[in-house]
Amino acid sequence: MTTNESPSFTVDAADDGDGILINVASNGERRGYRLNGAESQHFFAFFRELHRDFGTRLPHFFAERSQFLDTPQHWQPLLTENVSPTILAGYGDPAVLKTDGGYYLLATSNDAPDAFPILHSEDLVHWKHKAFVFPEGKHPEWTVAGRRVGDFWAPEMAEVGDEYWVVYTARQKSNVLAIGLARSKSPLGPFVDNGRPWLPPTQPSSRKLLPRRAKGAQTRRGEIAFAAWSAVLRSQGAGRSMHHRLHPRRGHPSPKLPPSTPGA
């Protein structure tokens, strides 16, 4: 029996004006690439060139539909189109909270002016945009906001006592990512941030929240944020937590947090 070893790569990257220079080496081969920007389409093109030069997996963005497995019939999408022109970064890292008043969906906003869109639905089919966790100009003081510097990721909402809590990842002014916590009496806000990172940047775990350009940042960020949020909810005895959330590594539904007794 033979074992297929994954190739190893050495990657060096540096800013180059508005673009990025990336040098990649593997198995004695070396290639240089210049990205004209730092948006998703630039990285898609970069990974397509890596596929051409090194035989890495072609991004699904460029793959033919016939190469995909059929979606199981019992799966149904929550969203198939943008519900508001003010939502500029799509619906990455979606998380849904079930309440007595319906369902609330939050999503990543990256560097959009308004951070973390809040959508509402009565049936998980029809959605309406209702608010943002942090509208433009209302971002927490400890975070950086704005085009190409803001980094607002993976928000999740839970009902804790008579409040609604949102935990999220954001970039500090020191350029280090951290986990924040904001609270409101309503799932539609207004939300008031704690005023400082909930997971202090001096702790080793927070430094594992890697910048988005680093390979593996998505998975590691998700694992840490999920673990941190679990700890918050367990310590506070949250009655309801997120649903329809995929486990960051395995792609299965995240386990529902067991009920706990406040102060236990």
C-alpha cells in the first residue's frame, strides 16, 4: 500500500502598493505572483494560478457544475440572493438564533461600513434585513473600521437572561485580532460593546486568530471563537444558543450546548 504525501510549500508575501507580492516554492519549483488587490477575486485568481503551476485544488469558484456532487433533496438554502443593497460583504459565517419572535441571522461583514447585518425570518425561508450590530460610525472604540482595514468576522447571537449577546472577531488598532462581546435588550439592538476585547490579546489563544491572508486562518479562527463562546454561554447559563451553525472543522452541525446552572 502506498501513501500519498501532501506537498509542502514555502510562501513569502509582502505588500506592494495596493497589491501583494507572493513567492511560492515547492519541490524545487519556485513561482512569483502579484495580486492587484486584496479582495476575494484577487485571491481566487491566485489560487487558480497555483492550481496551474503546482497542481493544487482548483477553487470551486472556477469549477464546472458537473464536478459537484448533487445536493441532497432534504437540504434547503437559507438565502440565495442579497436581501439588501446595504449588505456589501455577502453572508459568510452565517449563524441563526431561534427565538419566540422568529429567527435572527447574523453574518460576517469584513470591512463593510456597517458591521454584521441582522436578518429576521418567521419560517427560515423569507428573510428581511432589519439592522446592523454596529452601524457605520458606531463601531467599538477598540476596533479598526473602514475600507481594507476593518475585519469584522463570524458573529453569533445568544439569548442570555433578559439580554441578547453577540460575540464576534474584530481587528484591534494594534493589528491583532481579538474576540469582542456586545449586548442589547433586543435582538435588533442597539448593541453596546464591552469597551474592550472579551478575550484579551495577551492570552496566547487570542494570537491564534490569524490575519485573513494566512493559510488556515478560517478554521483556526472558527475553532477558537466557538470554544470561547461555549465558555461564555456555559458560565452564564444561556437558555438559547445558535442553530444552523456548521462545526468549523468537520462541517457537521455544532453540538447544542447543554443547559447549565448559573454560577455552577
